[in-house]
Amino acid sequence: MEHIEETTWVLRIEASARFAEDYDGEDDGYAWRERFRDEVLPRLVRATLRELGTLPGWRARPASRGLPADDELLVKLERVVD
């Protein structure tokens, strides 16, 4: 049987938007969150996988724990030992 050791490390990103004092709440339909999902998240995923993919001796791949991709990016990083 193969022996596997694991560790976990979390990078958490919290995004927010500021509005003028006269803002009445939810008027924009949370458009700023859609922009975050459409513009920022794809770049974070690509940059993370691209950068980790350049590490000699490591293999990076996206994985899933069943959570929506809008809520979490899980990357499996495996040390390649010969």
C-alpha cells in the first residue's frame, strides 16, 4: 500500500464594495459580486495553477470538494518523488 502524507494551507480572499452614504442597499443587484466572479476569480485560478505548474518536482491540479467554484478553489499539489 502506498504511503501518503498531507498538509493543508489556506489562502482566503475577502472582497467588498463601498457605496456612498445615501446607498439604499441591494440597489445594484450585487453587480459588483458578478464582476468579481467574472473578472477576478478566473484570473486567480489561472494565475495560481500557472505559477504552481512551474515548480520543479510538483504537480498541481484543480480539485473539488463538492462546493461551488464561486466559493472555493481547491488545488491538489503533489510532490513528484522518483
